[in-house]
Amino acid sequence: MMETSRRRFLQMAGIAVVGFTATPVLDAFAAEHGGHEAVPSVKPGPDGLKAKQWAMVIDTRKIKSAKDLEPMIEACHKIHNVPTFTDKHHEIKWIWHEEYKHAFPSDVAKFMDERLEHVPFPVLCNHCENPPCVRACPTKATFKRPSDGIVMMDFHRCIGCRFCMAACPYGARSFNFRDPRPFIKETNKEFPTRMKGVVEKCNFCSELLAIGKQPACVEASNGILTFGDLYDSESEVRKLLKENFTIRRKQNLGTEPSVYYIV
Amino acid sequence: MDDRKYIVTGLVIFLVIATFPFWYNLGKASPGPEIKLTEKAKAAKECVMPTTYMRAEHMQLLDVWRHSVVRNGDRIFVNAQGKEFPMSLSNTCLDCHANKADFCDKCHTYASVTPYCWDCHIDNPKEVK
């Protein structure tokens, strides 16, 4: 009697062990081979433009006066809800123009070509390959996007410390000292505004690139601006860079700006 | 040792006062917020995710959306049914839910939360004031 009961116990124990261990294995197997539910996912848009590093070439030979730059500045500021402040201290700018001596302070000769001396240079965020603003940001609100090299801002994360403004050698960043909403002439409802206390700057129109369009300033530039992938040897920008002498702003700082100027 | 009646009376008074809010409000529970859907939202029948999920987790969803769009450049959301939506609070969510006062604010006010989405994202793209 004793013996049979022990045998029986061992049999049952063996079956139980097989049973317990087999279930999870079978479940895992079933999950792997169909039978699993679809989960939500994300993906890039179908028409999005792709690049390793977006870059811009500005042909300053085509610029006659500040009038030629107005349409691009207006196009940019309009679609991005950039406010217009009359007080210079509150000014917000994504793209604006600067004299040569201010845009390229380290490359000014004593006696300058007259055209260069007076022509307005369009300036904007350089989307540096080695951006000092990104290093300065304590919250990673501004970051270099690995997918396309754009120096982006996540306005939600910006705490308004303005370290990035101090770090940027190009003055490309503006701070919202006041609520910008009342100072936006015409709001573009498809793009958010900003709130008081955040920094903003050019985003290379990442929202337009994502739907297969060129940046707004390039569209409105009448051929002055050319946009493309810096690391695609067949791209428009590379063709221009191959054929023309170009300069970049404050190159000696080692920030590797992605905006090139044909002078 | 004949303080029993005082003690019991005191206890009864205490219990009455302590439980006063409960029985005073008995049967008067304030009704939950009633939200109104726009015609467009009604026609769509379901949001990007099931209603129960949206009701409880829309803020987490928006957080994921923002991260995905801003940081990774992935702008299309594919839900469990395989339906695709551009991930945009301004252009996708607020396009259907264009009635902030009757939709968003109803629950937010009820729950006493004040999200600052609309400090930047423009409310009511369709509503003409």
C-alpha cells in the first residue's frame, strides 16, 4: 500500500511539473505565431523628405536690397506665428537680416567690396552640426535631431533659463518676455504659438519637410535660398557648394554651421 | 459612576455631527460632466483609441505623440485597427473636438485640473467668435 501510494505521488508530481512548465512555453509560442492583437504604432509620414543633415546655401549675389528678403521673412514669421513687437528688447525673430560686418565679424577687411559691405545678409539658426545651445540646455528642450540634423525645440520642456541664448554665437534665439499672442497679426491655426517664458528659433520648417514641402523661406526666396541634404553628393546644395566659394558664420568657433553663404 | 447618560449623549451628538456631511448629501451626488460632441466627432464614432482609453489616458497619449513627432519625426499614428492619423493636437484632435468649452473644459473643470495646452495650441480652429 505504501509503495503504490508513493509511486502514485511521484507520477502526479511529474505530470504537474510538465503541466506547469509547458503552459508558459506554449503561450509564448502561440504569441509568436499569430494570435496576437495589433498594437498601436507610429511611423513617419509617407511624403516626408529625408536627409542626414539639412543644409541651406544662400546666394547673396542675387540679393539687391532688403526688399528681396522681405517675402521670406514674412512667409516664415506668418506660418510660425512669430509675434511682432515694436519694442526691440522683446523682439522675436526666426530669420532676419544683418550687415556683413555683423554677420561675419571675424572676416571683415579694412577695405571691403562695396556690394558686400552694404548687402543685407539673411541670417537664421545655423542648425550647427556641433550646436553649443544643445550642450547648454539643462532640460534637453533643445536637441539635435539624429534623424535629420535639425536643431529642434520642444517648447513644452523649455524652462526659460536662456542658457541656450547665451551659448548661441549667432543670436539666433529669442526669448518670449511677454505673452506673444496679442502681438501676432494673423494666426496660423495649424501651428502652435508660444507662451511667455520660452525660447524660440527657426526649426528649418520641420513640419513642412515632414509633408514633403520645402521650408517656407526657401519657397518664398525666389532662388536666393537653396535647401538640401549636406551629405548627399547629388543634392542641390552640394552642387552649389561644389561650384561656388562659400563662407559660413564664425566658422572658427567649431560649431559647424549648416548655412552656407555664396559671396 | 452615573456618567453613562452623559457619555452616551455626547457620543450620539458626536456621531451625528461627524457623519453630518454624509447623510446631508445623501442622494445628492453631483452628476458627472456631460460632454457634447461636435457633428464631426459624432460622425467619426470612435476616436484614435477606444473611448474608455481616451477618457482616462488621453494625456499620456498626447505625451507619446509629442515625443514621437518632435524628437523622432514620426508623425503618423496607426491604431489597433490599422487606421492612420497625423499626430497633431492642433490639427487632428482639435479638428474634431473643436468645441473646447463643451468638451475639454467640461471634464477639466469638473476634475479641477487646468492643463495649459491652449496657452500655445490654438483652440477651436473652426469656431467663429
